[in-house]
Amino acid sequence: KEETLAKSNEELNILMCKLNIEHEYRVNEGGHSFKFWNANMPNVLRFVSDAFEGKTYRGDFVQYIEPTPFNENQMKQVSANGKTITVFLPESYHQSNRNYPVIYFEGEFDEDVSDYDICKVTNVLIKQNILPEMILVFLRSGDMVEMRKTIKETENQFRIRKDFRFRAYLTLSGSSILEEVKKDEFRMIVLSDAGIPINHIQKLEKDTFERTSIYLDAPADCYTMEHIGRLHIALKQKDIKHEYRVRSVNYADYSWFMTGLPEILKYTAESFHK
């Protein structure tokens, strides 16, 4: 993800997709450093090995976190703004009076992922002290006006820190979120394989995202990469700060979204304290 190479690498990837040249493309955190190369070398060697043997690439190595069950009273279904939503509470919620940061999940996951799966992984990361204790809220798709009403009612029902610095928003379908978001509404906006029209980026004001970070998360398939790549270039041209990841889709046993969830959660939690 070296700044001087990011645009040219992205354009090369898009061109290869257009020409139907079979290839693998990744965007990870890091730059020209031994740490970066050392972390990625196992996947490079696996790709080369499969190519030598004439095999389809097996996909990147992944450190899968085995989810574990949690107490039933940590997950609740409640009504907010006339809608039924699911809320995950950290284990200490019922033993303390503290307020917690929150991540709002919006959109429909694929059939291999459930709210419960996400909560189990989050609970493990909290128990391992990788994440701070936080609340998760699962919304369903809707326009931002209705979402704001739902968020407001939810934050009045639960002990959620109401400062935008402790509020994040993850969407799998929010095609208009960047255009509709207000300044200092969220500390982090995560776009996971979300279809954001490129022309929406041209309308954005840099000032709106001065204290709001954007995280782009995309699967490494040409259908998605070309669009998300152009989205990344457009954000760079607008000088809007963001993180960008392209991850393998060739996982035999795990959902693409779930394999990237730990990094998304960790990066979001770090943003709460910046």
C-alpha cells in the first residue's frame, strides 16, 4: 500500500481485469519494508507453488479465529424507531455503569454469516484483550433519515457513548452513505464490498471527512476490484483519507467477510482512541 505506487498498481490491476488476464491482486497494510514482505511471503510462495504445478490458486493463508458461545443475555432483540434490531452487549455491561463505544452494522450478510457469528468472533477478541469492550448493533437496510432515528433511539435505550469519536458504521449495501453522512457523525465508516457510485465521490467535501476515517474492504475478483479500485483512486484524488484492502476470495471453508472481520474490528477500535 505504498503511496507512490498505489495509483499505478491499481491502474495495472484494472487493465489486466479488462484484458481478462488471470492474476491475483492484494492490497494490505504496509509499504516497502521487511515486515510487509515477511508477512506476505507465505501467500506469494503458495501462489508460485500452485502455478508451477498447474493448479488453481488455493487462496491465501488465513488465521481463523474459532468463535465461542457467549451468555444469552449479551444478545438482545429490541424495537427502535418501529424496527426490530439486534444488539450485542459486552459481558461487563450488566455489572457496571460505564458507557461503551458502538459499531452499527447495516445491510444483509450472505447465507454463511449471521449476526450471532459476528458477535461470537467479537466476544473472543474482547476476551483476548485484542478489542476493547464495545456494543454491536445490527440494523437492516434503509435510508439515512430512518437510520439516524433508529440510532438515536438505540443510544437512548443502552449505555452507548454518544460522542461521534466512539461510533462506527459498517455497511455492505450503503450505496449513498458517503454522500449522506454528516460531519462528525461517525469516527469510522467501513464499506465492505459496498457499491458506491463513483460520481458520489466527486460530490464529497473533504471537510466532512476531516475526523471521519473510511475503510474500503473488497474481494479480489475482477467484477468488484475494478469498481472499488476506481473508488480508491477517486478518494485519493479528493485527498480524503482512507484505508483500502483487497483480500482473497478463494477460502475453502470460511466466509470472505468473516476472514477480514478481525482486522476490521481491530482497526475500528484503534480509531476510537485516535
